Amino acid sequence: MTAALEFCAVEGGYEPGLPILRGASLAVQQGEIVALLGPNGAGKSTLVKAAAGLVPIWSGSVMLGGRDITRVPAHRMVREGLGFVPQTENVFANLSVLENLQLAAALVPKERRGSIDAMFHLFPDLARQRSLPAGRLSGGQRQMVAVARALVASPSVLMLDEPSAGLSPLLVGVVFERLKAVRETGVTILLVEQNVKAALAIADRAAVLVEGRERLVGAASDLADDGRLAGLYLGAGVH
């Protein structure tokens, strides 16, 4: 079966000669939620940014539905079907919720555009705030706007970088419940997250990155009870 998104021995980084990704490999299957975990500096955010065309890849490849997107420029990724929600600056604060969605819809051909009304159905909190500037929303609501903006372009795969950052536990729960609803629409999700417990609660599988490569991959339910997970966060190896 062709993976929805696959990283094949990816090496890369921000500066030549200073690799952050050191042969990272991971396959995300169609319809999955996969959590990408690991200690600070492990390369999690760098890996999804590399897939999005924002970090140079020196060797290896990134495949989207069997198509090689390794050298596709960042501004074309949305047309390829890859959505990316960065951790910060992921909405236009001065534009209304509706204007944020309309702007995102204008980036893709008409036949590819998702329905803005469908986004308001998926995120009912946003429907009630559609005329409000995004900068006046709560942190959780802004994350929902960012996700809805990505979904309007009808991606096959959605990558999110630390969607729980800065949110209260209550709002983390709300946002993650919405991500489960997004998966039910057929979108595959790769989730970079520091909140291990919350991520494992919604993920089908998880991968732990350490020093730029995967060290532990398995079912989320299994990893939640795997003592090796804590060891990797504390710098111990997998035995």
C-alpha cells in the first residue's frame, strides 16, 4: 500500500554541515493520525518543515501519495495536497475568521476548494465568531482557524507543529477532539507534539525522534505504556 506521506532516510538542516535530520524515515498511512514525539532539539519540527519545503533536504526523499515532493518549493505544497499548520503566526490576526478562510481558498483552483460552510460546520465555535478578527480569538480558537485554513485547500495530508503550545488543558482537549473529527473527513494527520499524553490519546501510531532520526515507532496505545519512551526523553537508548 502506498503511504499517504513517507520520509525516506531524510538528511538536512538549516545550515550546511550542521545536520539536524540524520536519516529520518517514517511512513504515515492513509487515514492515520501519527504523533511525532521526542525531546527538545530532536528534529521533530524540522522534519515537518522539511516536508513543507521550508528546510533544505540534502539527501533522502519525501513522498506524498507516492509522488516525490522533495524538491517542490514551499509555495506549491498546498497545490500538491500537503497542508501545514506552523506553531506560530499561523493566522492573519487583523483579518476576520471568514476572511482568513476566503484568503486560503483563493490559493487553490476552484475545483480543489473545500467548502467554507463545511469548515464552519466542522468548527462550530468559528461559525459564531466568523466576523471577529482572528487576533481577538482565544488560543484554541486561533488554532482552529489555522486548521480550517489548511483544510479549505483540501489537503490529503495535514501536518501540525505543536498545536497545543500555550493552550490550557481544557483547550488542548477541545483542539484535539476537532483533530479527530478532521481525520473522520478522510484527511491523514501528522502531529508534532510535546504533550505526549494528549497526543498518544488521539493518535493511531507514534514515532519518537532522537538526534534527527526515528528511534521508536509503534501503536500509540502500546507506546503509552512503554518504559522506553521515558528513557528516550531522558537521553537513554532503546535496548
